Amino acid sequence: MKLLTRFELAAKNKTELHVLLRQSFNELAKSNPDTHQRRNALASIENIQQEIGSRVPVKPQARILKRYFYST
């Protein structure tokens, strides 16, 4: 499996990231221990999860600001 970097993942939308996460997990499950395929799959999964986590949802923030400014 090819290692997916944060740079590559930054250009993907959330749906594409979830597809890549599933594919990477499947590759991990098929890989043999102590192989570069397994290490790449594990690193890719970590990178994808970090990229998904770094995406800030827009709507919840808008509700928080609205509640803060208009509740008084």
C-alpha cells in the first residue's frame, strides 16, 4: 500500500477521507506482520484520522456564536 500523506489528504473532502480510511483499514487487515505494507497502512490510517479531526464543523460554531451574542 502507498503511504497517504497529510499533504495529499488535505485536498480530499470528508467523504473521500472516509473511503480512504476504510480502504486503508482493509489493507491493514490483509497485511502480514512486520511488512512495509502494514506500516504504510497504519501510518495512512493515523494521517487520515488526524486530517478528519482537523476539519472544523461550520454549523455548530455558528450556533454557539448566535447563542452567545443573542441570548443577552
